[in-house]
Amino acid sequence: MRPHRWAFRSLSTAPRARKPIFFDMTHSNNAARVRLWMQLKRAGGMEELVETRTVKYPDLQTAEFAAINPLKKVPALIREDGSTVFESNVILSFLEDKYGDAGPSFKPATCEGRQEMELLCRVHDLYIASPNTTAPGFSHSQGMPTHTYTYT
């Protein structure tokens, strides 16, 4: 399967994006965090403010995508100034700060509330979605099989 080069259109020709570009993948629970934020932030979503490009597994291994996220994973974001951002919590924090007035705030108002929110995200990342808790043959590669098992 060949990588979908269309997902990277205009990256080499335009140093600045007219709006941030979010790189998503259907089966990524971490990218789903950003996708959910964009749908809930305001009625009708954030498509007018943030462009979404959906990539597939082969796209992650391309040099073009490695320039966006050297870890070769989603989610990833290209800011309007051309800088890249990755890791779902970092992307969400950036988007909430940048577009806080686009809809209801998802950042708790108190330090206690923010601590609880951060703890829930951290527990998810370390103990629920961690490579240490996935099915045999899968790893942090977002569900791509890393081993072949033969059962007899």
C-alpha cells in the first residue's frame, strides 16, 4: 500500500498555513481526543478554524510525516506559523488556549479541577492505553502488529 501523499499537500510549498492543520487517524484514541474537542468546542465543529487531514499507517513512515512528528505517530498539528506540535495533551492545551473563546471552556477553572483532569489523562496514557497493557503482538505503534504469532 502506497502512502497517501495528498495528506501532505502544500507542506513543502507553503511555509505558513492559513489555519492550523491537524493530522488524524481513524483508529488512534489519542487523536480521538483532539477530534472530540473539535466537535464539542462549538456547534458544527472547528473545520473553519482547523483543517483536518486523515492519514493511514503507511503515511506515518514517510519522511514528510517524520518532519511533522519525528515519533511518526498521530496526533500531530502544524500551527499557522509552520511550527509542529505533537502529543495529544500538548495539542489540546494549545488549541484550548488559542480558541478558548470559540465555545465553552474545557479547562477547569480551579487548580484542583485542572489537576483532576490532568490525572485522568495521565492514567489513560500510562495504564489504559500504554503498550504495557495492549494485546500480545501490539505495541505503541498505534495498533500495528509487531509480531506474528502462530497458534496450534
